[in-house]
Amino acid sequence: MLTQFLTHCSSLLDCSGKSKYLLAFSGGMDSVCLGDLLLKASIPFEVAHVNFGLRGKESEGDQAFAEDWTKDHGLILHCNLANAKDLAEEKGISIQMAARDIRYTFFEKIRAQRDLQGILLAHHEDDQIETILLNLLRGTGIEGLYGMADKKGWLIRPLLSFSRANIESYIKENSLSWREDSSNQKTDYKRNKLRHLVLPSLLGVEPDSRKNLLSSFSRLKDTGKAFQALFENWKSQHLQLEQEYQFLPYSSFLNQPGSASLLYFWLRGYGFNSEQAQQIQESSQESAVGKIFISPSYQANLDREGIFLSELKPEFEPLKIDRQDQLLILPEGEYRILTSEKEVSLDKNPENAQMDADLLQFPLEIRTWEEGDKFNPLGMNSSKKVSDFLIDAKIPLFQKQSVKVLVSGSEIAWIIGFRIADWAKRTAATQRVIYFKKT
């Protein structure tokens, strides 16, 4: 196994002895095997052990074993006594997930402090099969079938191509001592239930079950990479990126095979799950204009021609403007407020507003527009619903939600950024002009 290990690790590790690594060491069979292989290969490393104290004296025995093992081999040991229960309660996660977070955080801290070249983990082929099957049971997409990587960032798994049987044989042949975690024999956890009750039957269906399963996973992984490349090309051709939003035309995906997967690969980075992607695809087919899908921090709006993706904005709290105010700060930008009794040149930019100051009732209020709001648009004699004005202006739904109005008394004087009310306009008779100029 040592020869195979050196051949396999030539692309993962620096086997020249010039680089030093950190071995994650539980004291179990897998980490003992990896540690012994590293020693025989003369690859320098230090050791990290986490004691969660979850198994009482057994946990203390694991730490003592790690201390003795490193001492016997002249290695540096880094120990961490951690409380996974408290972290689990604090974050509302399982103890197993909390323990995982603690382990990897501790390993990375030591690696960085000691300037080590990677964190060596003793995951093997059977762990890989278990991980992929667990991902399938959770309803994973194709990337869940990739399993664990041999190398990802600082994490390196040199035993991933070796089976549990290979490791057991190596331990036996070299008469190595190791610690057995009694919790590994329980079937309370999903992984243990899969390991002890399901996999033996699954892999025993036919002689080549293991080989065929791993081969299938490998082909699926390659297919996934091919799809990823096709997706990136599709996205670069069709996705329109603006400062405040992204826009994807319906024509880019509705007649495409696998359109729900294309949508998922686009939206997953913004907190949307595969079920939502499927619902968005179905709603797009049904032309459900106006429908909104929300993730923790983004929203996808179905508009007339396509999907707008934008960040969720906090609810806007109304604010007041007094006569003496000279600055207006909104999420959309800042406005200088200028009041002048002199002739002011006309500004036709819709982002700005010039109004007759003497027609306005202070303090003015700025708030988000509401259903039922009406105003008298500049150039019109009759009133119009704000909602109809925004529709006519073809304002996307996600932008409509954040449109604000400036209110004088009970009347809307300005739909900010779009149009002032006709009654508030400056005329030849205007004595004082109030000018909102975006900076």
C-alpha cells in the first residue's frame, strides 16, 4: 500500500520532504494508517486532535492515545478541548455539524499559525460512497454526486482512492494500534445506518458492485463538469448584468432542454434552492407575470419579457423635509435641495425636480408609494393612479416596489426620479423655486 500511496500522492503532496503538513488525527484506524504512511514516506507533518468530551472517559482515552502516539514518533501535537453541544444549541444545528465546524476551524487556525502546506484528512473510498449516497437521500443535484475532492483549497485527502478493506489490511500487516469509537457501531446516525445496514447489501448485489458504483459516480462527475461549461457559455450569452439587477429573457431558456437546471445553476448562488428553480421555470411557462420568488436576501420577479433578479431592500421608513433642509439622502442616492428666488435654468432631467416652493406645504414627506395613490402628472389636467403611471413607464416590478413619492399635505408632488405633479410645477409667476438635484 505504501508504493500505491506514494504514486497516488505524487500529485497531491510534496513528497520531497521540503513541505510540512497538518494531520487531522482522531486516533481511529484511518488516521493512524495515514499517519504511519506519512512517516514511512518521510513526509513531515504535525498533528491536530480535537477532544469534544462527548464520550467521557473514552474521549479522554482518545486524547491520551494521540499524545502517546505523537510522543513516540517525535511529532508536535496540537490539542483542542471543545464543547460541541453548546455550539449546536447556539446555532440551532446538530451536534455532528457543530463538531465538524469546530474541527475545521481549529485545523485551519493551526495550519495558518504554523505556516503548514495543507490539512491532511483520512477519508477513504468507503467514506466517499457513503457521502454520495447520503447526498442522494437528501435530494442533491448533480454536484452532490461529485463527493469529496482529493484536494480542495488547503484540504487534502490522500486515502480517497483506498478502501476500508485496504486500510484494515495495512493496519493488520503492520501491527498498528488504534482507537475504536464506540459510537461508530450505533445506528442512530444516518451515516452509521447506511454503513452497517445498507451498504453491505448494496455492494453484495454482484461481484463488481463497488467498481461499477464508483465508475458511475466518476462518469456523472464528468457529465456535471461538461454541463457546468455549457451553463457558463449559456449564461454569458443571455444573462444581462446591470448595476442594480440581472435580467434573463424567457426566450433564453423556455425552449431549452434542462431549463430548470439552468435556472438553478444561475440562482443557487443567491440563496434559491432547486425546488424554487423548478417553480420559477413552471411559472415562466405559464406566463405568470408579476409573480415573485424570494430567497433570504434576493428576489426573482417574473416580468413581461423575462426574470429580474435583484437584492431584497430593507423597508423604507418615511422621512420629513423641512424648509431649511439642504440635503436629502435616499437609498437611491443623494439630492442637494436648493431654494432660490433668482431665475434658475430649467432642468429637464427626470431624476431631478424643480417645483414652486410656495405651492408646497412643509414639512414635506417622502414615503414609498402605496396602492391607491394618485397624482396629476406634469402636462396632464387629470389625475392618474401611480400604479398605472409606473406600468405605462414600463418600470420592472422589482423597481416599482422601491419607488418613492414626495408628498405635500395630502397630495403627491413628485414621483421621485420620474415625474413631478403638474400642480407643483414652476411657472412664469413662480417667485421661489425649490430644486432637488441628484449628486
